[in-house]
Amino acid sequence: MIFCMDLYDYYLEIVKERLYQPELHGYKERHSAQYALYYCMLNTLKLYAVYVPHITEYIYQEFFRQNENSISIHNLYWETEESLDNDIILFGEKLKEIIANTRKYKSENALSMKSEIKEIVINTDEKFMELFKQTINDIKACCKAKEIIFRAQW
């Protein structure tokens, strides 16, 4: 259940503006968000297939089969442990932490979640700096921040 909360509470919130306002971010960014959501939803479905095989198979046949090479969700391959990038996973956790802290700040200061804040200062390891720069527009949109300032930690 925590996984689903993370997926819907954070990830969908992060990409929402790219999906619904491509005129601001470009259609390439929208397509990127759509691809990531497709991949995420397919893998979520694969996780649930063990517990609810019939409904997941139905959903797979209706929405995913035409884009996949497998006749059944139960024949799809899983990522290998070696193919997972731990830095990306850690970066995702840091990104969630920023969003959670921004929400907490707004809540504690009786601000609407939609109210714009002047700036967010992100203290981060040097290894995450480039990833944060790549997601600056998503952070601004999700947190309703006018400016993002990065500070490298060693």
C-alpha cells in the first residue's frame, strides 16, 4: 500500500503539469512523462499479477498487449538486479523528501498547497546535482516554487 501511495502522491504529482500543459514544457517532455507512466503502470500491474492474476491479465490485454511482445502479462520479464541504478533510486527518495518538506512547510504556515513560494534551497550530494538540474521544472511545478537553488554537499 505504501508503494501505491508513493506512486500516486508523489510521482503523478511530479509529472502532472508536463502531462496537462505541454504548451509550457513541450510535447517532448509530455511524451517522456507518458512513457514513464506507461512503464510504471505496466510494472505495477506485473507486481499485482501474482495476487490477482485474472484482473491483471484483463487489464494487460486491454491496455498494454498491443505495445508489448508478450501474449500474457505472466510471460513478461522482470528487470535484473544488475540493471537497477541505486543512485536513481536514492535520487527519487531525495525528490520525495523535498516535496514532503515543501508540503509540510506550507501546512505548518497555513498556506494553500497551490500557493507559490519564493524559493526552495536544495542541499544535495554532488552526484545528484545533474539529476536535480534535469528535474528543476518538475520541482518548480510540483512545489509551486518560483526559484530553486542548489547547494552541493560534500
